[in-house]
Amino acid sequence: MMVIVADVWCILFWVQLIAFVGIIICLVCWYDSELKEAKKRRIKLLQKKNQELRLAYIRIIQLEKSKKKQ
């Protein structure tokens, strides 16, 4: 009887260990995907701001040219 109980506890231990490792792997993968998404959002935001700055710079140059013509 003791051997059966010990075998059951051993099996339960390994099942719990495998489940715990699986959960850790899932959390790491989820966190990594969140970091990648945040990086993509940041790049898009920086591209948008860069485009706005470029347009503002073009407007400034056009205003300077129009002032020089006058």
C-alpha cells in the first residue's frame, strides 16, 4: 500500500512540475509578444511624429520662401 501511495505522490509531483514549467513558458511567451507589440506601436507613433515634423519643416521653408519673394 505504501508503494502505491509513494508512486501516486511521485506522479503528482511530476505532473505539477510539468504544469508549472508550462505556465512559466506561457507567461514568458506572452510577455515577449507584449514587448514586440509595444515596440511596433512605439515605432508607428515615432513615424507619425516624424512625418508631422517633416510637414512642419516644409511649411516653414515655404513661408520663408514666400517672405523672401515679398
